[in-house]
Amino acid sequence: MEKNIYQMVLYNAINPFFIFDSDGNLVDYNNEGEYLLTFLDKEEIFQIAIENATHFPGFKNTFIDLSLPQMNFCAISVGYIDDENICIQFQKHVCKKSFTITDKLQSANIFTLIDIALNANMIDEAKLVREYDISIPEFKLDIDHFLKILNKILKHCKNSQKVIIKVMYATGRHIKIENKKYAVVAIDIVAEDTNFTKIDLQSEELLIDPIKNGFHVELPLIL
């Protein structure tokens, strides 16, 4: 179906937007909504919509405090006009971290660097679950700093029964550096039986956020 200007604004907005039918089936969502679905199940989003909807047809704004990788939400807007569909939009704060391209950046294979860190921390291969998008090419990053961050995380995983590492493109995401947009490579490291609460991962060069039982790291794909 051809989209009008209002629909195009909604589809390209920075705030995730979803439409569900009365049974909780996902009818439609925008680009940011697609990214949010990598962190929240559609059932969770539908439940948030139901819990914050008005008792009668109409729209309601609710202030919330929800933190996800690179997205901190301060409010949601929920509404419906009949019993067939309900919509929800998450209102987020925009990340203000800035990046610069420096001489410290060197081209490297991200999967090789992860293997180096895994070997350095003696993570048993039998414990590893790898989910890699092998189409990701070599790109430029601060190798020493990246390995330092990986080592901080992985040294806490030595006694974990299972370590899950995902490397993928962050769909719908980009990082702007010097007025140029770069695709984003996302890395998730998860170990369910590991306590990560004492790890300090403040970084001026990487986007790092805690997620359930692990960490989410984002890197600009600088070729």
C-alpha cells in the first residue's frame, strides 16, 4: 500500500511505534520499532500497551523509566479508537555520545579479535554459543581499547556454564561521525549464571549498555 506523508514521518521517526490487533498479533511497526524488537518480545510490548491503555477509546500518555541498549525511554503513548487495534509509541531520549575518527583506528576482523579475547580468558569452546553474521567485513576500530573491554567482560565468564556471543548488524541503526552516517555492528555477550554488576565499563569510545545477564556493545562500521 502506498504510504502518505504522515505514514512516512511515522515510519522514519526516532520513536518506536507498534500496532497490534485485539489478539496481540503485530500488525505494523516502524524502523525504530524493528530495532526495539531485538530487545523486547512483541508479547512484552503488547502487555505494556494493554496495561497503560484507557478504559474507553482514546489516547493516554504515561511517564515511564525503561532502559535498553542505547535507548532510554521516558514515556509511552497508547491509544485505540475501536476494539480491533491498539497502538503504542515509546518516547526516548537520544544518545548524545559523539565519535571521532583518529589515527588509533586500525582495520581488523571483529571475529578474530573476539577469538583472541576468548583464548586469553580461557573460555571453554564447549560452553560457547556463537551467533555471527559472517557477512560483516573487516572495519576500523581501536583494537587495544576493544580488547580491553572484551577482557573485562569475559574474565567474569570463566565459570559460566554457557556463554552466548552474538555479532550482527544493528538493523535500523546508524552512528553519525563528522556528518557521515555509518552502519552499526552490535555485539551481545550473555552469561546467565554470571554476576556482571561489579564491572565498570565506562567508555568514551564505545557504546556499551548492560542487558539482561550481559552487555551490549555497538561499533560504527568504518571501512
